[in-house]
Amino acid sequence: MCRSIHKLRDYSVPASNEEIDAAALQFVRKVSGFSRPSRVNEEAFNRGVSEISDATQRLLDSLRPSVGEKVG
């Protein structure tokens, strides 16, 4: 369960939805301590993954390159 979350900010190759979802899932696993939630926690776990995925997409969409940063 101790994989690294990969950097998703790359202006030449935007992160796919699958990459964002995988990072969100890994984050929730790490924070919750569950690799798979029990039935009683499954809804909250999945909601957390969805909310973090959405927040990550909004963050990536709003970031702009720094001065001197290569784009494309």
C-alpha cells in the first residue's frame, strides 16, 4: 500500500482522469489506513475518493506555469 503518488502537473501531457482517480484513491487509502474499506465504510471511502479527485482536477485546471517553466 505504500506506493508513491505521482506528480500529475505536466503542461505538455495533462493528467488523465484515470491518473487523477488513481492518485485520489491512493491518498484516501493512505489517510484512512484501509486498502479496501469494509461495507460499513465503503460509501464514505468512495465519496472521499470522488471529492479528492474532483478537487485535484480543479486544482490542476487552475494552475499556470511559473516564469521560465517549460511548457509543451
